[in-house]
Amino acid sequence: MIDLDLLIPDEVPEAWPVNSRRRWLTVGTLLLVLLAVSGAVVPLPPGLVQVRTATLVPTSTYRIMGDTLYVAEARADGNRVTAYPLDPGVARWSTPVDVLASDLAMDEIADVVLVGMFQPGVSGDHTVALDRRTGTVRWHSPLNVAALDRVRDRVVLTEYPAAGLGSGPPPTRIVVLTAATGRRVWTYQRDSGCEGDLPYTVDRPGTGLALLCRDGTLTVVDLDTGRVRASVDVPQTADLVQSRSNGYTQIPFGARVAGLPDRVVVSYPAAGRTVLISFEEDRLREDWTSVVDQGNYGILDCGPRICLGNATTEVALDRGTGAVVWRVRPVGFATPLIDRYVLVAPAEFGDVQLVDVGTGEVVMDLGGWTVEAAPTGRPMFFRSDGATGRTWVARLAAGSAGVEVLGFVPNARAETCGSAGGYVVCRTVRDTIGVWRYNGS
């Protein structure tokens, strides 16, 4: 474990040193929310250079992708998505959309910007694809985005009224479109007695769509063709044999399937424990079985590990063998950051910690810093100073030896900030957002 040395001005409180006692994980979500705040304008230190500002209404979503700041607004005259260059200059384009701009997810794939909402019961378009250069609507759909297939530049859509492929009734269509044109490539019907799963971002050619049905049938659908690649019965473990000897012909209640990039994992509760069976992606050959204490685990891809988490415990499994590498209880929540770290909050009051997911070692205590769950690059940290209205910005130092403070953003709260590609974006006063470039980007 490493004590955290922060190279920051005296007025910024230091994070607490790492305790020798380990405090660990459970799966949860740490999302950055959008808040409007105010404060006095103060000069910036040289570490952060402001490159643009833009106005927006209170009900807005924004994100930096590539060399562009995208702002989606629910305006009085309709919903609109506007693209700004990161450096000073006029907007590149502004396009009206039918999706609700106050609750959106935005992604880039191929040469389009995908804008999607997840609002059960709302009619009309739930997904729209905009030309990245001109903002022209390429295609739109009432279906929801379930995954981005970056291997083939395709989008996986579903009728299920939420993010993901869902389970149970009613039956659901899974539709795959070419991202650039919206051309339908294939369609698959998920039966009402089955649940489906696959990673949101598909970046391995062999990754498939996993389906687990109540009769114990496990199926993987090829993402290239939409055809069934393999189908097997979940193996007759001792727990399944016992349940079927008692008259049950289905897999136990609470069984789940997790479609990971390199494998499919089926889990189900059994006598206060959880049985997990791993299958390789190609032909669904079983490669390991693992039994862990407690139940109701969520399963997440954690780079070199598979993370299991419930309300009190976090367990990290070896991907290749299913062996327990480390575990801890009690915890409050945890969420993976990129493919190397996990963010940990203790069950009782205490500092959130950054943990090496491979070893379970605490890298550092965060103190008052919050961390952005960025998909790539070194984790970014933000810390609000209520007295001055500043938000300090830092990133994980090379070698994970602490954090490197980059400077501060005036008139902002940490919860409004995000980053991408060497830029920071935060909501500031008077319905504006600002973009800053940091040194070394």
C-alpha cells in the first residue's frame, strides 16, 4: 500500500493516508450528475487553460467525444443536439431531435453520433444517429441501444424498455443495424422465458450474445450472422441434481447469465451459496465451476478478474480458473474503473479507496476527491472547495504513486465535471459550461 503524497497548494486539503486495514468492494454505480452552481470568478493557475464556453439550459446533457463537445438540450422550442469544437469557434452544427434531451446517453461509432434515451412508456424515437461532421440525421429508431459492436461498426438494439436485453415477458426483438446507415443486418427473437446479456462495448471478434432460458438451455448467438453458434444444457451440478430430484425441471429461481467479452458465466443460488459455471465463447464448452459463499451477486467484467458483488461482500475471481483471488466484507459499494482499478466505499463512514483489481491492494484513500469512471486512460479526480467555488482537478500519477494535481476550475462543482482526451468539461454559473485543456495532453 502507498501513502498518498499530493503535490498541491496548501489551501487544498490532502487526502487521508492509506490505512493498513483493508476495506473492500461491492458492485454499484458511481455516476456523475449534472448540477447548476454559482460562485465568483477567480484566475486559473497555468495547469488548466480554458479553451471555450457554451450556454445551455438547465435540463441538458453534455459529453466530450473525440475533438468535439456535444450538448443535448431540452429547450422550450424542442430538443436539440449541438456540436462545438473544443477550441474557440462557432458551433459546427445544431440538429433538432425527437428524443428527450434531458435524459440521454451519447456515443460515437463509425462516423455517427448515437443519441439514445431510456424512458419506458415514452413513444417515438428512443435512438437517433447523427452524422458526426454535419449533424444530419442518418437514421432513427423507437428501439433502445443495448450494445455497440465496434468490431463490425454495428449497433445492437432491443425493444426491452430499459438499457440491456432484459429477461422474462414479453418476448423481445433484438435488432442489429449498420451504424453508418441504419441498414438492418439481422434480427433475433428473445423468448419470454429467457434472459440475454452481452457487453455494452463489443471489441473482440468472438464475443457473442448469451441467452439463458428457464429450461436450463444456454445459447450463444453469433454477432456477425445472428445465427445460433452453440446451445447446451447447463451442466448437472450437485445443486441442480438436488433441485430436479425434488420435482423441478427448470434451473433454480434467481439464475443469471453474464455475457463477458471472453466467456459466458451462468450463476444461481444454492443453499446460501452461489454456483458459477464458466463457458468459453465459441462452442460453450465448460471450462470451470466455482462456488462462493452468499448469493444475489452481480457479475461484472473487471479486466484481469471477474468481480462479484452484493449488498455486503465483494469477491474477485481469476478469469481462467474461477478461483477466488481476494474477497472482503463488509463494504458499501464499488465500481470498476477502466481495466485495472476498482473504486471502493466502506460499509461504515470512511474514505473511498482506489484498489488494484488484480491484487486487491489499496492504491490510495481518496479523502474528499471523487473519481470519474472514465473508460480509457488514467482515472481523473475532482474535489470541490465550497468556500471558494473552485473544483480541483487531478489525475492518477504515473506508477500509481498518488495523484497529480492539474489545477482548478472556478465556479463549478465536482459532480458536474467530466474529462476526455486531455480536456475537462464542467458546468459553471449562468447556465454555461466550460472546457479546459490541461498540460501534458
